[in-house]
Amino acid sequence: MKARDLRLEPVTVPVGAGLPANRPAHTTRIQLPDHLADLAVEALIDEAELSPKPGLVDRRSNGAHTDMTLALMHASALALWPCLRNMAAAAQTIGTIGQPLRASLGQLGREGEAAMLAATHGVNTHRGAIWALGLLVAAKALDPDASASTVAARAGRIALFDDPAMPQQHSHGLQVRQRYGRSGAREQAQQGFPAVIGHGLPHLQRSRASGASEANARLDALLAIMAVLSDTCVLWRSGPAGLAAVQQGARAVLDAGGSATLAGRRHLRALDQQLLQLNASPGGAADLLAACLFLDKAGSL
Ligand SMILES: CC(C)(COP(=O)(O)OP(=O)(O)OC[C@H]1O[C@@H](n2cnc3c(N)ncnc32)[C@H](O[C@H]2O[C@H](COP(=O)(O)OP(=O)(O)OP(=O)(O)O)[C@@H](O)[C@H]2O)[C@@H]1O)[C@@H](O)C(=O)NCCC(=O)NCCS
Ligand SMILES: Nc1ncnc2[nH]cnc12
């Protein structure tokens, strides 16, 4: 079914996946924006729940964070549902990539950031995720049949437009980009999410195919993203030396066979301890893992 039809017709989404075999699956009619928001929030919760994640909030601990908890990550993810739904709906209504869509996503993104801060009492849990998932749900809503790489490339084209209403920013990302001349969340999106399409998703699929558990496959996807990403959260907290430690440590786990192997697990423990010592948190990579899980879940609808 093409995007044009979906603007008029609700999608029929099977409900019942994961039910016991003796419970008949039935179908219900869910609007596409609702469905995409469901998948995006599910991806955020899956990312938060994945454990153990080096330096990050997970089921074991708050990682390198004093102000975040797993409960806060859940509250933040759930608070973003209306924003993500409205972004997908805006893409359907506007229908094409261009300045009007970018402006609309910018406005909805700022509303989403406000909802996040209200839910977390001012803690920045998901700013990068609002950006990445917002662009991706919009691109997916424009063409629900598109592949993950096409969706990411189209999200990148949306990100290339300027948002005229964007206020002057003094963000951490901007400051470290100026200080160290590295790229950040904006460039990652504008380039079509290379860390996700070229590293996270292929590793997720490769680890699954090699028999790793779903948790290990997701962990390997996170490590593959960490190994290549210029993560401005890490740069802000621990500078280029911290970023080099994150990238080399993640690469060492993968080179040792990945998180499902004993050798990989040893490297992972060492990396976790090193990140805590450096106060380094790969929050940008965590957001991109959520983006990767969203694209994986959305497949072709
Ligand atoms: C264009 C924006 C993305 C703004 O980007 P900019 O880089 O200027 O701003 P930041 O807010 O600093 O960074 C954005 C967040 O993106 C994540 N991130 C970092 N590096 C990358 C990367 N290379 N690729 C992709 N994503 C990346 C990261 O988010 C996560 O970390 C946050 C927590 O960090 P933490 O250090 O713990 O907390 P802080 O409070 O910052 O500091 P301290 O605690 O250390 O004191 C958490 O949010 C994670 O999500 C970066 O933070 C865009 O955001 C923008 O312009 N938005 C405006 C509205 C808009 O257009 N919205 C979207 C429409 S689709
Ligand atoms: N699990 C996590 N821990 C810390 N920061 C994050 N940003 C997004 N997900 C995160």
C-alpha cells in the first residue's frame, strides 16, 4: 500500500503477536501515525531496558549518570508518544520533504522536548532521540513501504532543511563541535544515519544470524555504533581522550567475538569500569540504538 492510500485509510495491524498459541490473533485498525509512535516508544523502552550497557542507564544501575534512572527513562519515553505521533501525522498531511515539513517537525520537536522535561523534572533524557526518531517516523510515514536505508536517507534529506523558528542554541553539542571540530547529532542525521545503517543494523542482523540472543544482538549493535560515532555527550563529559576510549573499548568487545562470547564479555566489563572512571556516557549512541531498533521493528509495514 502506498503512502497516498494510507493518508485516507487506517492501516490494519495484526494484534496478538506474542500471545500464547491458543489465543487467536485478531486484527484491529490502527492509524499509521499511532502505530509508528507505538514502535518508536517501544524502541526507546527496549533501549533503556537493555542490560548491561557500558556507562548508560540500564536495569543494573544509572551508569555514569547521577540525575537519570531507569524509571525516568520510561517516563520520558512514554511522554514522547504524542510528539512522535504528531510528527508522523504532520508528514502524512504535508506529504513531501521540504521546508514546511522541517518547520513543522521543529515545532513539534520543541513541544516534545518540553513534554520530556516536564516528565523528568528537567533532566535531558532523550533530546537526541526526539531528533533522530522524529525524523525517522516522519520519513517512514511518507512512504511506509520504504526500506530502512531509504527511510534513513529521506530522514537525512528532511534534516538538511533549516528550521527558521529554531532559537539560538548554546547546546553542549554545539560547544564541543566548535571546540573539537567534530560532527554531532545534526550531521549524523543529515548524512542519513550512517552509524545506524552502516554499523548498528548490520551488526544486529549478523549477531542474530550467528545465534546470539536478542539481548546480545542489541548489545552488539550498540557497540558497533559506539565504535564509530562522534558522540558529543562523551566529548562534553570527557573530551577526545574519553571518545577514543569509548570507540576503542567498543571495538575491542566486537573484535573479541561480541557480547555473547566470554572474551567479549571480559572486554565489556573492562569498558564499563573505564567509562565510569571517565564519567563518560555514550548517550548519543544509545539514542541511535533506539533509532536502529525502530527501523528494525518498522521493516516494511
Ligand atoms: C539539532 C539537534 C540535534 C541539536 O543538536 P546539538 O548537537 O546542537 O545539541 P545537543 O542537545 O547537545 O545534542 C543533541 C543530542 O543528540 C545526542 N547525540 C550526541 N552525539 C550524537 C551523534 N553524534 N549522533 C546522534 N546523536 C547524538 C545526545 O543525546 C543523548 O544524550 C543526552 C544526555 O546527555 P548528557 O550528557 O547526560 O546530558 P546533558 O544534560 O547534555 O549534560 P550533563 O548531564 O553532562 O551535564 C540525552 O538527551 C540523549 O538523548 C545529545 O544530547 C536537535 O536536538 C534540535 O535542534 N532540536 C530542536 C527541535 C527540533 O528540531 N527537534 C527535532 C525535530 S525532528
Ligand atoms: N540508557 C541511557 N542512559 C543514559 N543516557 C541515555 N540517553 C538515551 N538513552 C540513555
